Amino acid sequence: MALGGVLENAASPMETCVSLLLTLPCRLGGYGLPKPLLNHKIPLTREQSYTLKRQSIVADMAWPKKHFAIEYESTAWHSGDDKFIHDSIRRNDIRSLGYDVITITLDEYKSVPAMDRIACDIASKVGYRLRLSRIDRSKQDELRRDLRQRQISDG
């Protein structure tokens, strides 16, 4: 049933997991948030391109009309000083374009209280009224368990 909620353009299994958890309806264990664009290319003006030394920036998840983005920080793809520095620069560049950016890690994804806080933050940023009391927590546990059983790992 969750497969119907999979968004296009996910670059990793964890982007799919995070987006499912955030956007599936509460009755299915998700947070019911509006769907973001995955791996959204943010175009730059000529001046921004000159300053940032690139033509565009790709955000893992974005709500462009709200100038809000999420970056998923995978330990598999984002470890090491060079990658950490590159990711930090990219997040700062997205912020310089007027976007608010938050980061989600695997540990946060695994934690219900952490994801509740993140979902509330996202809801606030995108203008959505989130009621945590409406989430079917047994379905959420089932959703998380199903994703783990399918051997979706960090990366």
C-alpha cells in the first residue's frame, strides 16, 4: 500500500523511506505532510551562478514555493571530511538562496520522538497543521518494520 506513496526522483533508499514516513496519510502511519519534490534542482540567476560557481543546486527534498528544503545525511554517502565539507557548503548555498534547510540523519529517522519534532518543524515551515494525535502509531511501527524487513539500509 505504501508503494503508492513513493515519490519520483529519490536518489537513495533512505530518501524514499524518509519521504514515505513524512507524507503517507496518518492512518497508514505517516505524518500526512504535503509531498516535497525529491532531488529538486534549484535554478540560479546568472549572479548566483557566478558567486556559487555552479548552474543549479539540488536539494534532497524541497517545497520550493515555501523556500524550504531537507537534506538527508547518510553515513554511507556523507562520511569523510571531504564529503562533510561538500555537504556543508551545499546546505549553506541553499540557505543563501533564501531557503530554510534542515538535516535528517539515520539516527533521527529511527527515533519516533526525533521524527515527531522534525515533522512538526516541517509542518510549521510549509504551513500545514499537523496533529500528532491523529497518527496511527501501530501502523507507523508496522511501516518502519516493513521498511527494515525489506533490507532498506542507510545509503
